[in-house]
Amino acid sequence: MTGVTEPVRLLLVDDDPLVRAGLSSMLTGAPELQLVGEAADGQQAVDAVRDLRPDVVLMDIGMPVLDGVAATSVIRRRPGAPEVVMLTTFGSEEYLLQALRAGASGYLLKDAAPAEIVAAVLKVAAGESVLSPQSTRQLMDHIGAVDQDSRRTAALAALAQLTERERDVVLAVAQGKSNAEAAVALDLGIATVKTHLTNSLAKLQLTNRVQLALLAHDAGLGV
């Protein structure tokens, strides 16, 4: 039937049962989402992704057995991997950077409003990235201050693998443009933009648009 969109399949991961219960109650009230399972640590999350095949994982960071960053790294390297949104009480720049480099597409603090959490899940399911304004400021301050020369050299070497058009697409995406906006800006078809984006991610061994933005920033491209 036309006009019907399947709900986003969501896996909830947090070691605190009270937090899981509260989030579960809130998320199951969103008709756009289908909560397909819960996990209490990172290893359970890895196993649940394999068994339940969610579209998005809402992941805590500080957990026993396997923490959220390590679990995200494992999950995002799997074929057909779900997107990951980190939802945590940790607001430090180092945790944020680790999570994004591991492949997370979003990072929110647990004091985010319920509507903000639901919107973040839907956005990353649609291929976008989500950072709270506070997290964005922390990220830019941190990566602007730490080991800039070595990161710039490594980033420029990585980007040198790309064709000129692929670099144009990467820069547009790193500036926050959607595929459609990048297509207009570069006078390309949307399908061509998607192809360049897919090829660039594969060459750079990255998994999402956030990591592209980090790489472009490291290279000093003014994003």
C-alpha cells in the first residue's frame, strides 16, 4: 500500500535496568519506531545486532564486558550494519571523539528531551548524522587543539586517494549538505553523488558522514 512507511527497528543498549525501562517506555510510544530488543552490555549488543537486525542501535558508553565505543566499532564493521546513536551521561570531548571515530552517527546526552531522541533515531536511520549543539562545540574545540599537524598530514594523505569529483562530494557532505543539496551544488545527479560517496567511504575505510566530516576537518578544509 502506498504511503506506508515501515517503522525504524531499534535496539536499546544500557547497563542500567531503570534507564532501559524509562527509555523503553518512552520509545515504544513513538509510532515511527519499533523496539525490537534490549541489551545490558556491549557484547550483548553485538549478539543482538546479529540476531535481531535492527536499523538503529541506541547505545550507552560506560558498560561492563564491552563498552559502547568498542561495541560500536565491532557492529559498524559488519556488512549491512545498523546506524548507532550514542546516548550517554558522558559529555567529555574524548568520549565523543572516540564514539564518532568508532562509527557512531549520533551522540546525545541522556538529558535530551524525548522528542529529540526520537528525532535523532529517525535522522540517522535516514542516513543523516546527529550531534547535540553542546557536543558539536566540544568536538570542534577538541580536534582543533590536539596533535593538529600529524592529523592534517594523515588526513591529506587519505584524501589523496580520491578523485577530484569524489573530493568535491566529500567536502559537500562534510559541510552538512544532504545528497540532494550536494547534487545541486556540484551540478550532479543524486545517484552520481551517492556513487561518489559510497566509493569514497570504501577507499577511506570509513562508515558514515560524520567520519567524513572529521577527516575533512583534520585536513584543514574549513568545515
